[in-house]
Amino acid sequence: MFDYMKYMRQDKLPLIWCAGCGDGIVLKSMLRAIDKIGLDQNEVCMVSGIGCSSRLTGYVDFNTLHTTHGRAIPFATGVKMAKPELTVIVVTGDGDATAIGGNHYIHAARRNIDITVILFNNNIYGMTGGQVSPTTPIGKKASTAPFGNPENSFNISGLAEAAGASFVARGTVHDAIPLEKYIEKAIRKKGFSVVEVMTPCPTAYGRRNKLGNGAAMIKQLKEDTVPLSRAQKMSDEELQDKIITGVLVDVERPEYTDNYQKLIERFKG
């Protein structure tokens, strides 16, 4: 049996996540991936912003930074520039990364800096009041949209791909083993990597939209999921409201800290 406790700050337990929240599944998948790679805890720096997912850095026994809302990626950029030998992982949510942190997300992908972003997408601002986030589906209710959200939502993975990320994958908490593999591949990849994780918020999102408890929402994720290999053979109509999972992008591109080091070497003399 895998020993999760060796990576945890046990004095910070128990977790404060709501019953039925998928964040714990993501945490365990991430720890298994780190263990499989064989990273020493001192070789890892995890950075988070504000939100339910961002509480994760307080529970794990790595070098950690719990930063301000939307600013996890620029803090992580500073860490990677100062200590390029570290494995830098950002833990963030759909609101934290793509609303107040949206420009940072786009430009880190454009630079292709060697950071791995684990982005928990629960379609809502869960911790801060249940407001509409950039990924709240059109028509769904939130504290700031009591009659239904009138806005179109972001395709988070598509946004990273368009901005220039080297690796993009999407998984769900229903399929924890594939999720672990996506995270492992993302960490191993040289360049900006994103793993978007679809995870339920039964409290702020599920209750308001009458979607049932956490188990029911995870079951719905299963029913809504289409693997990329199958999605490529389906029409746009068939893919309406479906979640496409798998490795969406895996390309080689110049990495920012390498380019910066070459610039330093060029002008040293």
C-alpha cells in the first residue's frame, strides 16, 4: 500500500475540504506521480494562490508557497528563474488561474517556462462565496448569477494550447489512475505543462444547481467523459457538453530558463 503520509504535514490534518470534494483525489494522484518519478521532497517546490485547491500546499511536506489570489504562476516563475534545478508545481483553480490570474497563465504558456500547473476545475469559486468563474457553464447558477450564468465559459486546456504550452492534458477525479499518469508526464515534460482536472464542488456548485452529492457528481463526470481517441471520430453535435480527456498537446518547444541562461552566457564576457 502506498504511504501517502511520508509526503504529508501530519500536524495540519485533518483536511478541511468538504465531503464529496474531489481535491483529495487529485492530491493523492499527484503524490503517487511524484513518488513514481523518484523526486526528493527537497527537489520540489509547490506554489498555490487562493481557493479550495490552493489549500493543498499547506498539507504537503515539500518546499511550499501559499501566495495571493491569481499570483501563483508569477511566484512560481520567480522560483524557477532563481532555482531552475527545482521541480516547480503550481496548484491552482479555475478562478485563481484564469480570472484574476488569466494574463499570468497565458504568458507563462507563451514563454514556455518549465513549470507544471495542476489546475482544479470545479466550475465555481468554491471557497470565496460560490461566484461565477470563467468555467461556469452557461445557464448554471452561482451566487453572482442566481438566475443562471449568461456568459460563455473558457476552454482552459484550449487556452493553454493556443498560448504555446508544451504539454496539455485533461483528466477527471473519476479516473484517478489515468490522472496520475497525466501528472507524471506533465512533471517530466520540459516546458510549460498543464493538467486540467475536472472535479466536483458539491457544496457551492452542486447544491445550487441540484446536481446531488459528491458521489453523484463524480458519477456524472464518468458519463460526460469521452477519451480523446474516441472524440476524434465523433461529430461536433455528438461532443456537445462532453468532457474530452487525454493528452491534448505534447510538443517540443524552446524553454524559457534555458533561453535566459544562454543570454547570460552570451553577454558574460
